[in-house]
Amino acid sequence: MQAFPSPATNDVGPDTIGLDIGGTKTHGIRLHGGIVNAETVAGSANVQNVPVQTARECLAEVFAALGTDGVGRVIAGSGGVDTAQDEAALRALIAEHVPGAVVEVIHDTRLILAAGQASEGIAVIAGTGSVAWGINGSGRQARSGGWGYLLGDEGSGYWIGREAARHTLRRSNLELAPDSLSLALLKACGVEDPDALIGLFHGATDRRYWAGKAGLVFQAALEGNQPASDIVNESAEHLAGLILDVAGLLRIGGPVVIGGGLGMHQRLLQELLRSRLSAAGLTDIRFLATDPVFGVAYLLGAGNVR
């Protein structure tokens, strides 16, 4: 967590709080005059992933850390805000903590694009889940994916973790000894028998648990495990497909701004995506080097969130 200076004393209007409400955490910043002066992280406040009361408590933790005195605006990016009702519900949860402030709720892909210093283009989340969203110069928007793990999220961290479990179970069914990928997964899950993965998967674990196993698939791929390489390649195909869907609908060639844990940190996935997208004519590919919540500063400078 970075240390920030105290706000300047000149009058630049009320402060703004920016929130990035993801599947595993809520990342908050406070801006004074467009400059970040405080930052905090709490658990997920995404009501698609946690109970409403848990979301309320996480938001309370964030606002307590950032402070609410002098805050006139909150810009919150979140997954799962697909309807006006979704937006209104989240807005009401946030407003409990900052009465009197203007609360604006946007899809978290908007933060991705803004963090990439772009006002138009295609934003991609490749993390626990997956989605692509874009906006062109005329203001037309389009989206592909982002339906949640029961309907989609192909190519995501959850999808990769699930495919590793499926691979391990398939080898067991065929009476084949566990390969390096299977052994790594069994060790990470704390079990010895592949069949134990079935109960674990359908038990108390959630999609974040299995998304957390994606890293071992990338490691196995780098070490030459062919099934792991196949999973990673298929993940890249799915993600590229989302991007190309949006590019075709909006008739734009980028920029493509890619965030999420996988998109920001897995170099092998980055190389595969760059290759596939370049072959399709999309060459301005930007992998975020900073967290999406800092895109709020860009949105404020652009003068219009919506």
C-alpha cells in the first residue's frame, strides 16, 4: 500500500472516493483535486459473491479507512451491475456510508479502460471471471461475456482452475497415473486421491478458491506439461474471442486494455493474447501496470463518468 501526502489546503471542491469492487477484494482510493491521497483494501463487497451484510461490512471498513468528511462524490466500478436495478441496489448500499454524496455506479470494465488512459476502446477483465466491454467514438457500447461462472467466464481464472480439476479427474477415470499438473493441483488442494476433488469442488469451496489454482496451471505449462499448455491456449482463445466480438460490433481496432489478475500478471497469457489479436489486426494492446481503481482519476479529468 502506497503512502500519500495530505491534501493540499487550496479549495478544489469536495473529495472523491473511487471504488473497484471485485470478486475477491474492494479497493478504495480518496482523491483531492484529482490527486490520490489515501488508499485501502477490504474484502469483496460484490453482492454476487458475498451476502449483502458482508458487502455492507466491507464497505464500512473501506469508508472508515478513507474517511467520509468532505466527500462529495463516489465513483464505484463493480462487476454484476448489468441492470438499472443492480446499479440502484449497489448505490443504496454505498449511500448508507456517505449520506449526501453523489454516488455513481459503473461496470468495472469502465475502470479498466480509464486506467489504460483511454476514453474509447475495448476493456477486458481476465481474472476470477472474464468479460470484454467497449465504447467507440460515437458513444456506442458493446459487451461480450461477463455472465458469471454458471453461464460463462470462459478463459477466466475460475475456468482454468476447473479445467485443471477436470483434467485430473479424467486421468483418474482412465486409470492413468497423475501427471505433473495433477500432482500440483492435488498438493495445492491438500488431497491425495483425485476423487476427493469432486467433493471439494461441490463443497465449501467457491469460484475464488479455484481461480486461485490458475497459477499452477501456468507454471506447469511453462515447465512443459502439454495438457496445461492446452488449457492456457484455450483460455487465450476464449479471451481473444470476447475481444474480437466487441471489436467487430463497434468496428474499432483498439486500444485493447487488459486487466484482472491473469491479464496483468501472467506473461504467457499476455504473449498468447498479443499474438492472436495482432493476427486479427488489433495491435494497440495495453496490459495494465496499475490497479483499475486509479482509472477514477482519469474519469474525473475526462469530466464525465457516464
